[in-house]
Amino acid sequence: MRTTPPGYRPPPDILAPMTSSRPDRAARGAGRYAPSPSGDLHLGNLRTALLAWAFARSTGRRFVLRIEDIDRVRPGAAERQLADLAALGLDWDGEPLLQSAREAEHRAVVARLTAGGRTYECYCTRREIQAAASAPHGAPGAYPGTCRDLDDAERARRRAERPPAVRLRAEVGSFTVQDRLHGAHTGLVDDFVLLRNDGRPAYNLAVVLDDAHQGVDQVVRGDDLLPSTPRQAYLAAVLGLPEPEWVHVPLVLNPHGQRLAKRDGAVTLADLAAAGHGPAEVMGWIGRSLGLPGRVRTAQDVLAVFDEDALPREPWVVDPAGWAAQRAVGTS
Ligand code: GLU
């Protein structure tokens, strides 16, 4: 049964709630969380995932997951990661995307860039790159372009020695992105690797293509990835893909100022549960670390009080050994 006449357009006031008060908050696409299944998620990962979810949901976006399994994969890790996200009360739209399932598309895009003269083969070993990149003159950390202008004979000779990686022929040396927390960030863009020399897609390529493929227009992730973002935004521009909104959130650090890791002690939901700290308590800790008012126990509690402007800009320093001690004191 037809309920609206043909050609019906809703009057402007029906659309108004979506678009009027804060146009930058109108529903557009999706936010995402994209863990690498190399192990269990620790508190830092969980906090970033919660933030990505809260940013997406508080702006009316979909929230999608992607398992970035083109690097190190530990069997069973992806399943445990999804179970942990669900245990914290995060929900997502559709099935998580397996990045490895898109390798053919990744390679097809590189083939197109290559056909347009936008790539070149690189035969450098890691050691050669390190030696060349630390030489005086070039930008620190930049690939110095050793293989950029080789002639055909030289390429044939080098190709016989070792399989090539494929690099982007960048036409800029830097690129500026706008980050919601960091403001304008200008960073290095060099001739970065698109396909590794085992033929597999490199992270900077896969992340750009898969975010576009999943309709992601808001990327919330740890601020350790801010330095890679100019490269990714530049690649999106080269490919004519829309650039997402960037939100690089502070990391969780151990008392030595290093990024939190499994070796720091009880930092995964499983470890913490074994030590008597269930998901609701962990959510409470994360909520406090985010400066949220009241006592949050679920992801929905977080969403109810989530305020992007009140987010701390400093890392959260945690001492898992301290928790154990606290608990021992509390239970003695
Ligand atoms: N897979 C990456 C990681 O787990 C995150 C990539 C991203 O968020 O862009 O560190």
C-alpha cells in the first residue's frame, strides 16, 4: 500500500532535526573499529573501541568492524576480540569485514595506479632503506626514492634478484589533515609502499580502500596512527575517494610512559575477569579515565553522558601492578 503520493517530498521541518542544529553532527556514514587480530584486546584497545563506537553512535552514524588480518594473525584472536567488544556492550552494523577477503580489490586498484604511471617497483632491502633514509639531506623517515628513476635494464636486473614491492609515486612531500582533537596536522608523504614484496597489500593502502568500501566517514583510532594519516589522506585524494573525518585519541600508557601491552600484566578482559574485575567495573575505570560524570557501568551509560569536548587530551596512564596491589589491600 502506498502511503505517500508520488513525488512526495517531506516538508523541510521533517528533515530539520537531522541537519539543523549542528550540521557537522548530521548522520552521514559510518564510524569503525579495525583491530588487528594479533592477540587479545587490552585496556587501551578497548578504550579506543569504546570511543570509536561512542563517536559514531552519538552522531547517528552506523558503526562497522573490520578485522585487519593481512599481517600477524593469532588463531582465535578475532573471535575473542568480537566477544570482548560485545561484553562491553558495543554493537555494530552488519558482519565484520575481513580485510584479507578484499586483497583482489586492493591489488586491482594498484594495477590501475600502475597503468596510470603512479607507482614504481622498489627492490630495496629493509637495510638499504634504513641506511639511505638516515643519510643527511632527505626528510627523516622518508623513503629516499632510490628505485624511483631506474631505467628498464636496471629494473630487469634488480627484479631478477628479489621480488619488488610497489610504491606510490607521490607528487607531494607532505599533506595536511584536520583532526577533531589535534587540529591541523601536516605530515610526511613519501613514496610509501602499496604492495609489499610478498605481493600483499600494505596497511596504508588497505585501510584507505576498506574505509571507503565500508562507507566510513569518521575514523576514530589511537593517536599513534596520526603520523600515517597524511599519507592515507593523500592516497584517498589521489584515488578520488572522500576523506573521512579524523579523530586520533590518546593512548593508554604504562607507568614507564610506554604504550600499554600484554606484558604489563592483567590488561585484557579475560585477565581482569580472572582477577575479579568484571566488564562493568572495567567500564567504570574507562569512564573515569574519560572524565565522564557519574558512575558508568555499560556502553549505553557512556553514550548517555558522552561529550567529545570534555575528552582528556592526555594519555591515560595505568599501572596493572597497582590494581593487583589495590585489590589485595581491598580484600585483605
Ligand atoms: N589495525 C590497526 C591496529 O589494530 C588499526 C588501524 C586503524 O585503525 O586504522 O592497530
